[in-house]
Amino acid sequence: MTTTDAPAPVSYDCGDVVLRGDRWSGGARGEVLFLHGGGQTRHSWGGAARELAARGWTTTTLDLRGHGDSDWSPDGTYGMDRYAGDIVQVVARLGRGVVLVGASLGGLTSLTVAGRDADAARALVLVDIVPRTAPEGVKRIGDFMRAHLDGFDDLDQVADAVAAYTQRPRRNNPEGLKKNVRQREDGRWYWHWDPAMMSIVPDDEPRPGVQPEPLMDLARTVTLPVLVVRGGRSDVVDDQGIEEFLAAVPTARVVDVAEAGHMVAGDDNDDFTSAVDAFLEELDRPV
């Protein structure tokens, strides 16, 4: 079951920035808020959000601050307090009790919001992320993001870079990548995010693979239903990280998407959406 209805644009004034996104009015089963990973945009969730809306959920995909069409931090500073503070405001306007679906950075933001306020969310879906990650996988993400801060000559170069990182077949038509890059006056194409994210981060910022302990402390406070959707070929989430998280959060469980890497929804959107839909179905069942 699918819907072809176009989403409505939405925006949320969070004080120093305005966050922008898309919203599908699917029905009365509840709200699902999708938060992308670092360096991505809301468009990474388009297929999943549309499918879940067709199943009766009202879904919103949002660009985090410094990403996509959302504003960049005026002072160039980013960090979990900023990201989570924004989402707390968005959740309040959605009526709280939302299901938070977050990949990587978006997942840690969701975990932080729920860990700080037990009533903020109805459930969590963490997409290929837990507090303690595999250092090599995290390093590969950082290396990829830092490697192209000077931009690209054309969209073909963008397509080559994305294919090399994701290890998926290269796009024959790179026009779709325009959602992930911006063309500046110099004619070059740059990623659709603020490069200051890579350099100006508070020293005490909790970061996966670097400072996981504050995130684990938050995880131990979570009593909501939690689903971790792990990419079967991910180099970011390993068995050790999963075991530690499951021990800290008794309400959590894991499902693997066998043929996916860290970019789970992009690698296998059908299996990803099916896993999330099955989890959401359980939320509707009477206890």
C-alpha cells in the first residue's frame, strides 16, 4: 500500500534557527518524526515516511540545524545540546508522544531527548547507532565528510564520491543528488550542510566512538520501547556495542537488515520500512 500524495512543507522556529521539513498526513495512528544522520538531509527518509503514512501514521521528516534547508547555527557552533534542544521544541509542538526514528546523529539526538524526558516520546527507533560504536566506522564517516569540503566540479564527481563511500552502484543520472548539494557562485557543488559542524564542537560533547559514557548514562534511563535497526554490513555498529546497549536498556531489541550498511534506509528501504512497521504495529496492540 503506497500513497502518491506530496508532503506539505513545515517549519519550526527553535529560537536561533528555523528547522524545515516535509509532512505526510497519514492518519490517526500517531506521529512519527524522522531525523537523519550527520551530513544527510530529510530526503533520505522520503520513501519510508510516505509508506508509513499510507499505513495510517502522520510522518514528518526534518532537516537538523546546519543541514539541508534548515538554518545554520548563527555562531557556527553545533553539538548534542543544540540538536536535542531543537527537537524538544519540535516534539512539544507535535503533541509529545511521538515515535522518534533517528539514524546515526539523528538517533543519538532522539536518544538524548528521550533520556532527558521520559514523556517526550512514545518509542524510539535507532537506525544503525548505539552509544558505543566501532571507531573505524566512525572514522570512515569523518574522513568522507572532511575529504570534500572544497566541493566538486560537477554532479558526476558527487556521484562518484557517494558510490565509493556507500559501496552501492553509482547513479547513472546524478540529478537526484541535487537534494544533497548546493551550487555556489563559483560554480562548484558543495554538500548541503555547514562545514563548521566538523570543527566547532564543545570539548565536553558526548560523541560515539569518542565519549560514549554520557550517552550510555542517558540510555540507562530509557524505559520506552526501543528498536535498533542495524545494517548487517555496517562497520559502525558491532556486536559489542549492541550487547552493551541491550544490557543497559531492557526494553530494547535489535533487528538486522542483512544487505544494508550504515545507510540502512538507503541501502534497503523495503526491509527497513517493514521492520519499522512491524515495530509500530506492536505499539497499537492492547497490553
